[in-house]
Amino acid sequence: MKIDIQRRQIGLNFKDGVAELRIWAPLAWQVLVLSGGTSLHLEKEDRGYWFLQTNKIQPGDQYQLKIVTQESGTEPILRPDPATLNQPAGLTGPSKALDLTYAWTDAAWQCPDPEKFIIYELHTGTFSLNGDFKGIAEKLDHMLALGITAIELMPVAQFPGGRNWGYDGVFPFAVQESYGGAKGLQELVDSCHSKGIAVILDVVYNHFGPEGNHFADFGPYFTNKYHTPWGQAINFDDAQSDGVRSFFIENCLMWFRDFHIDALRLDAVHAIRDFSAVHFLEELRQYTDQLSASTNKTFYLIAEVDLNNNRYINPIETGGYGMHAQWMDEFHHTLRVAAGGERIGYYSDFNGVEHLAKSYRDAYVYDGWYSPHREKTFGRPALNNPGKQFVVFSQNHDQVGNRMLGERSSSLYRFELLKVMAGAVFCSPYLPLIFMGEEWAETRPFQFFTSHTDPGLIEAVREGRKAEFSAFQGEQEPPDPQSLATFEASKLDWNKVGTGKHQLMLQYYRQLISLRKNSPVLSKLDRNSLKATALADQNCLILERSNSIEKVVCLMNFSPEVQLLKLPEGAAPYILLLDSSSARWGGPEQGVKAVLADNQVTIFPESILIFSAQHVSS
């Protein structure tokens, strides 16, 4: 089936008030749709598709698919539509017909270039008291005042119950009902665009959630050629994989076209196993570009990839897969080790400021180096990839929630170090991302939570969580993922925002983001005009960024001692732009003591100083 970028062709859609239903079910001998007591046969098309056009199904009607796998023998099965847009009664109940037509008010909206992204990652269910899209919309002014230019929603595809991170989603086209459903998401995106905020949506194309997953009843959605941490791999390159690839391409186009999403964050693309001549991600980029050209709106694809392989973000013309950007965990790992974090597990590969300096310079730390943790040589250089292709952070949902107790940085590091870590992110030549509540040093945890209905699965998740952290438990056990209390404990406490050090931290983040956005040097993500020098004995780092006129220097002291550092030569007198140790930001001091002779600076413990100076002509 040829994919039409202008309209969705799978699942149930409405064209001029008439329902069109197309199902990919190559294993079926017969496919029927049951709705309102009526049973209608779908006609067989090429390559495993079945099609029906009818006026007997209207928006709001519920329907189920009846799959007959052979002429006699096994009983027919009733299933929801794999491309359902709405599951009001849960994963196994009937699907609900929706018309995605929406009265958009964002015709003039154009997503900014990713270089302008200041990303705010959030989980819809725990971001607000109500845990829905309206709760996010009510806080958009908070994000505007902070300086955010893009929000990133953790996955919203329908999952079991009402509590989940979203990575157990089963129906990729259906928006979680408890969040507000499809119309609620459209309203949120429209509101964001009216305030100048882009929307990034996290999607999962590497696996389906375990509960309610009956895709194998329709066709070969899975393959035994490969296995992933979630079991059988999704079939992207085995026999009959065209239908699977089209399913996910249609999903991507739907978010852009029908929900006006600006960018997709593709979860763990290294788990998409594909040895086709044209990789699935490359094909996804090609269709995304076609839609961009057709609508005169630019859409972006951001990958989470754990391979230090810039093939994923290199242009298609040079043999890459064409992703616009990727998450970069190694920057996070080096930053946390520099700040005194534990060096266990994957953190054991990093030594702190020396590797942080390398990440500033080279993006990847392991770019052909031997990795002791992996026990192999790992990665390849990312020499020609611009800074806007890398997303960096001091924490995110994974790095918080995958801890046994879900502790945020505010519970692991001193207040002063939190400011240094934030400065390290926003002074980088990369795209900065913060995790909800980070801006006011939220102390509530973000824990792993679920609301499965299968007792066996509930117990398996509990035991798996315990086994994962068996070496770290001591007298504690991981919070019960299925408990409502675990979910409730993870909700943001907005009452903290205007109080004490939380208020000071928020003001600090606002100033830092403003500096980042308004500085011609910091806002230009140029990796070539950068120098990063690690002072391992002092646990300090000097970061220099510049253009033809100005130099910005960031002095970072991760140590608990006062340090004497030297500003680079070749610049006119330095102007202090930001001092995290100032009492203005809740620091213990009144600010930097002085710039001494020979550009030497006394920097207080666990602080960052940001200076600016004009270049001195030779």
C-alpha cells in the first residue's frame, strides 16, 4: 500500500462523513467489523490489507474487529483496531470511532530551528494535580517566564489503567484517555503554539507494552530474527515487514499532520533492528521531509540512541539515517561524576572533569576508545555534526526514575552543586533539556509506577524491580510500582515554587536561560569555536566559547574548596555575567572576590562563574 502523506489510510477514518476502515491482517481469512449490532465484511486488498467504506459507523460509535483465521477450525477472535484512536473502556474493550478534524488557530505557527530549543521534559500524569493535558496548559505561563521554547511530553499512547510512564503503551495511535484523549492533546498543542512554545512528543517504535498486546493475531508484527529487552523484536526487515513499517510511518505522519506536533523523540532506536537496504529510520525521515514540503511546516525527528554512532544523525546523502538530533547520555554521566556522583554501573566508565571536557569538545566521550564497563572498544567520532544535533541534561526521566528510589538531583547533591550542573548544561554548545521540577529543585521523587490489571504481570514487574536493585537495597526495597502511593509521591509539589531556596533556584534558572538565549556566543551552537580545559587536580573545568567579536568563559568549580583559576589571555577586561555563589541565588557568599593580576580569579566552592570579554586585536 502506498502511503498517502495527506491523510491516514489505516484504522478508521472519516472522509466527507463516510467511514473508511482499513486493517492490515495478512493472517486473516476473513475480517468483519461489529458496531451497534451490525456486522460488516471488509474486502480483501493486496498485501494483507482489508478495506470497508460505510455510512453505518459514525463518530462516537464503538466497534470491534472479528478476525477469522481460517475457513473452519479455530474460533473467531474479537480485537480492538490495532490503529485505534480511542479506547474508552481500556486496552481490551471496543474501539471508539473518532474524527480528528480540529479547528486549529495556529496557521501562522512555524516551529523554530532546533538551535533555539530550550526543552522542558514532563510526564503528563505527575506534572499537575489533575494529571492531564489541561493541567499542563494551565502552567504554560510558568514555562514562558522560565524561558522554555519547547515542551517534551513523555509517551501518551494508550497504556493499561491510568498510571504509567508511557513506555508500556499498546496502541500507538490512541491518546491516553485519562490524559484527555485526542481532543485534549490537540487543544494543548494549539495553546502551546499560541504562546510560542513547540511541542515534542516521545514515541515508542521499538516495542509494544506487554498487557493487551494482541498484534500477532493480525499479522507478523514480530520476528524471531532478533530479540530486545522486551522480547521478540518488532518486524522491520523480515518477511511481510512492509505492513509493519507502514504502520509506524503512518503513526509518525499522524502526529505531525493531525496533532501539529513539531518533533518526535524516538525512544531507544538502537532496539529497532533493521538490516534492510533502506533503514526504517531513513524511510521515516524521507516521509517526514515530504510532509514538511507539502505543508510548508518543518518537522523534526530526535533519536534516543545508546551507540555513540553518528550514522543515526548523519544526512541520508552521506549514508546516514537522517535523524535531526539525538539524546546524549554521556554528557550527563560525566557531569554527575564530576559533581561527586557514584561511579558504579555505567558511571564507572567516566572520570569526571576530564571526560566532561571531552564531551564538550567531541560530543561522544567514547568515540573509538576502549570501554571498561562494556569490555570492548566503543563508538566512533562525531567530527562534523553541529551542536544542535545533541540534547544534553543534568537529569531526565530515565536518570531519575531508573534509580531504585527515584531520587532527583536535589536529593543527591548540595544546593550549590545543582547550580553548577545547570550552568554546565546551559553553557554547552548543545540543546539543553531540563526535567519537570528541576527548575525549582523539586525534592519529591519520580519513581517507577504502573497500573497493570494482569496479576501475573503485576507480580513479575515487582519482582523484576527488586532483582534489578538487589545489590543496592540494604534495608530498603524498591517502592511498589503498582501502588497508588508510588504514583502520588511522584507528583510535583507546585507549592514549593515560591518558597525559600526553591524560589531562588527558579530565579537562577530564569537568569541562566535568559543569558543562554540572549548571548550571541552561547546561543550559537558552534562546536568549532570552543575550548574545554580540565583541571583534574582541582576538580575544575574552564570552558571557552567565542565568536569573531566576543569570548565567553565559564569557570566551573566542582570541588568543596576555594580554587584559584586563570582566565584566558587575549581578551579585553572581563565582565562578570553570572556568579552562582552570589547571595542573590542563595549562595553562601557575596560573589566573586576579585579578578586579580594576570587574570586570576578566586572561585568559591561548588560554583560557576561566567565572564564575557571582547577579543583583543593582535
